[in-house]
Amino acid sequence: MVAVMWRNSTWLLQRPVTVARVYSRRVGSDSSAPGHLYTFQDKPRTVEDLPRVSFLELMYRLTFQGFLNRIHELQIYEKQRHGPIYKDALKSVSVTTPKLLEEIMRNDDKFPNRGDMSLWQEHRNLRGFGYGPFTENWYNVRTVLNKRMLHPKDSARYGDTLNGVVTDFIKRMYYLRQCSPTGDLVTNMANELYHFSLEATKLIDKKMEFIQQCLDNNKEVKGEYLTYLLSNTQMSTKDVYGNITELLLAGVDTTSNCLTWTLHLLSMDPQSQDRLYEEVSTFVPADQIPSAAEVTRMPYLKAVIKESLRMYPVVPLNGRVIADKNVTIGGYQFSKNTHFTLSNYAISHDEDTFPESFTFKPERWLRDCPERPNAFGNLPFGFGVRGCVGRRIAELEMYLVLFRLIRQFEVKPDPTMGELKCINRTVLVPDKPVSLHFVDRGTENTA
């Protein structure tokens, strides 16, 4: 029986050689005879040849081994036991390496299918809500949204609006610091960042009502995303509301969770934080608020966010159903309508792609890094036509707030908080409230 140990918040197998035997036993023969091996390699492998996890094994892992709220760690555990591709207890094919993920993405259908969204669609039908990017008519919605959301120059138009929200958030940070016993402590950062991400939602109904009235009266309205949606004849007002709801649902968690983990990681790595401070303090004068164009040209700022999303992917699991054709993935042949589980957490911690994968190393994403990792090792916003439509705006929001926080404060950990781990609640969240010290850097005339 294989021994198990707990290290770095992860269950690990102590005998990797056993893993190799488990994997080889499933996909071929233990025989080392050259003739036998040649015959096996010539024979096409199918889903029946895959290693597999039984339903009873899954229940044992969840209940007795404590993986119920640590599904992301279970991905790595099963990868060590069964190899990079296996059939899970829910009859889906799980892939756990960037190379296998790339093979799936390159073989994707013209209209990619993430899986069954019928319950979500039925809920919206019962409530009389419009459809958004999550539902089956997503492609029609995307043809409208892409024109105003995916191009960097379009997302830059929201820079002034987002900077206004960031300024309010910085004021809130000063207030919270003053209320703390030490004069610099902010407790429950995840909650504060969640409210920061939601701040604009209070204005949506009023803004939409105002725009609609102007359009009904044939008045010209200058604006951005909402104006564009409401003035577009392809979408009803109900569908506009549906899109706003789903975009906020996806965007708020992405922004708030990523910023929480980023600040925690920087607080634990003063060297990386100093390097980031050097970039933000020299790139823009201290008395100026950075523009969207300026923050998107800062390589280390972008690398810090990207590395945080790699270490703590907001959504640790995703799915694909390739319905149009038979495919070969990882040397195995699969028929149409095979469901693949994309194990994002295991993929982004693949040691062959990311050496020291549990170490925060933003420099691995810089252009001058001698060995840049496979881009498919970190796809927090998806890939291709089904990628996140709000990616550019979410990235811009994170760049702007992180720039302002690091330029004004040195972020330090709260020693009373103890070790911070992540748990799975659909998205990866900290297992306890995150408290951080924000020490004023004393920069004069900082905007």
C-alpha cells in the first residue's frame, strides 16, 4: 500500500516509483520484452485503457481523507497515483498537464461546449431572466460583447471610471487603518476587496434607466458598455440585464480573490514586493494617477497578477465536451461527446512546466526569462472564442488597484493570523479572514 504524507498543504505519495507501476499497469503490460512493447504501441489506446478512479474511492477521499473542501489538492493526489490522464469517478476524462490541455483546446469545436448548463438555463427561464454568456446561446451574445470588451483599446476607455472607484477604495483603506489598534492593520481584506469589486453595481439600474429613457426619446447618449448594449437592436433589455448579471457574477470573484491572494503573497515575499514598488514608483510621477495605457505597459506588475492567478486559479476545475468529432488526446482515442475535466489547479502546478510550482516567482512570466512556461499552463480567463469576455476589464481593474496600493503602502503579514491555506467553495478562497498591515511609505503628494 502506498504511504501518504501531508506537506505544503498537499497530500503527497511517498513512493513515486509506485506511481509509475500503477500507471504502467493500467495502460500496458509490466513486461519489458521488446516484441511485446512494440505490439502494444501499435495498438490504438481507448478510454477503456485509461487508469480510473472508482466512485467508492472518491467517497473515501472526500470523507475520510479530508478532500471534501480541497478538491484542488485531490487533483494533484490523483495525478500522482494515476498519471496525467485518467477517468474519474464521474465518468469524465481528467487531464492534468499543460500539454494535454493544449491538445484539447486545439481540437475544440467551432462552438466550444463547457458541459450541461440546462439547470442554469431553466432557472433563468423560471425567473423570467434573460440569457447571458453562460447559456447555450452564448455565441450570439459574444458577437455583440466582443466588439466592446476584448480589445485592449476598448477596455482602456474604462480607465477613468475604474480609477474613481480605486480612489474611493484607497480612502477606505486609510479609514480602516486608522480604526485599527496598531494604526495600520486591515482585517478581512477579502471582504473589503469584494465590496470594492461590487461598488459599481449600485449604479447599474439607475444608469440603465437613464440610458433607456434617452434612447426612447431619440436622444444621443455618450457612454460605454451599457450604452452600447442598450442601443444595440440585437439584444432586448431583458437580455442586457442577463448579461450584466452573469458578467458581474464571474468578474467580482475573479478580481477580489486574485487581489486577496496577490497581497498575501507579496506580504510574504518582501523581495518581490520591493521589485514591484520600484517599478510602480518610477514609471509614473508620484503626484499622478496612472492611466490604463501606463499600467498595461508595466511588465512586473502584470507578471505578479499572472503568477498569483497561476498559484490560486479562481476556478480550479473547468470542462469541455468535444461533440463534433473523434479526437486523440495523450495517445488515447476518444469518441464524440466525451466529457473532459480540465484540472486547472494540477495543471498550473505541474512541476515539469513550473519548477518550484508552490513558490511565488513572478519573474517566470517576464520576457527575459530564459525558460518561459507553456502558456497553456495558466489560462485563468480561458482560451479561444469561449474565453472570458470581461478579461481586459478585470485585468485593468486589478492592475490599477494593485499599483495604487503598492505605491502608497508596504504590505506586511499579520503574525497573529497563522498559516493561510485555500479551500474550495466553487472558487478557491482563503480558509480564514486575511489580515494585513499596510504601512504608509510616506511618499509626498501621492495620488
